[in-house]
Amino acid sequence: LPFLASYGAEMDGASIDVDALFSGVEAFLSSRRVEFDINEDSITYYATSISKHEEGLLIKIEHEHLPLVHSDLDRVGFVEGRLNDDRSALSVILQMWGSEHRRFLERLVEFTTA
């Protein structure tokens, strides 16, 4: 049932190309003119760290009043999402790079770089 995918189904062992995800995020940030530091395994900017992880890309953000709710991290392509109750810290593994994931990251970029 396709509609169930919106509830954060597991990847079921699907192959995740971490390097392709990393390149996609790098290109996305560059296109938004975000100033970031990069090495072969991680990207950092402002309060955000994006690093290669065996299951995808680990995104960590520490910033007051993040514009998210827990259900934002329970979608397909995100695993192990954690959002502090006071919304001051986020940790999630990104496993896919589609329009929903770009919008998620774009929201965070706009918020943390404003």
C-alpha cells in the first residue's frame, strides 16, 4: 500500500549510496549559497553537522526553537530521529534524497542561517 510509505517505513535492506547522498547535500547547500566547511566525511555550517554514517547521513543540529515536530522525523527516508522536547537539538539519519528531504533540509537551512 503506497500510502503507508509516508509513515516512515524501513528501507528493508535497500542499498544506500552514502557518497551520492553526501554529494547531493553538498550540491544543495552550494546552490543555496550556504557557507560551509567540508572534508571527506562531514559538512558543517552554523549549528549543523552532516556526517557520513553506515546507514546514511547523520544530521545533527543544536539551535533554540527548531521549526520541527517529532512527526517530521518519522517519514520515509529518515531513521533514528530524535528531537529534544524543548526543540533545541535534533539528530536524524537521512537515507534518501527526494523532494521531501530537500524541503526538510531547506527549512533547516533557512532557519539556522537567518
